[in-house]
Amino acid sequence: ALVSKAKSIGEPAKILANVLEVNMDMGYFASQKISQLCSKKSKITILGLAFKPDTDDIRESPSLKIIEHLKDNYEVVVHDPIAELPDNLKGSVKFTKNLKEALHESSLAVVVTSWNEYRSLSDKVTKDMKDAKVLDTRGLLSSNKFKKTAYYLLGYNR
């Protein structure tokens, strides 16, 4: 909205436009990192469908972009405490509200939404994963919580 308003009054708003571009590309960057960390057909758990915590709003959610990049080559499981999987993804990915179930036998957990319940991720929570790896796209977690789990930070938050 701000970029459009700036353009309407003749201001280019380059910084805002660049921020929007980076945000739009985050799904691509995350999916590229995932393909480096996991072989095809691996189970990937997407943590968070909503575009921000405490809402069920999935419009412009980076999770949707990541899922689109992954769904044909990986077994994708999505967890969100409130938001629901859109109809166009039903059948191509699995959805659950149970975090333990979502992580079970997963090769990688990808934190996409900063839900409070994801802050508790640690070796204790990831012990049932096939390959204990966490990719944090939000800067939500602290690497010192993981001794047996491979922790990767992706993003511009830290």
C-alpha cells in the first residue's frame, strides 16, 4: 500500500519496493536452502501457514510460496495452530494441528510463522524426527537450544 501511495505522488520509494521484493523472494530462498539440506522425497514439515502469528489469515503467506516450490518433490506436512490449509493444496500436502505428529519422522522442520509454540522447539521436541534439522526463516529460535539438532538460520532478522 505504501509503495502504491508513493508512486501515486511521484515518489519512487525504492527502499520499500526492495523490502517487498525480498519478502516475495523468501519462499524461493527457503525452498533453495531446503533442497540443499534434504534429498527429494524427504518429509519436510512447514511450521506455520498464517502470514503472522495469532491469525488465520494466509493471504501473502510465505508458507504458500514455499509449499508450491516443494510439493511436487517432497512429502510436505504443514502445521498451524489456527489457520487452515486452502482447498487448492488439499490432497497434495498433509495438514495437522498436532505439532508432534507434524514433526514425527520429518527430515526438516521449517519455521515460517513466529507462533509462540514454536519457540519451545529444542532437542526434546525434535527427537522423533528422522533427521533432526531445523531451518528458521524468522530468527525465532536460539541455536543454543539445539545440541543434537542441526540448526540453520535463513533470513535478515539477525
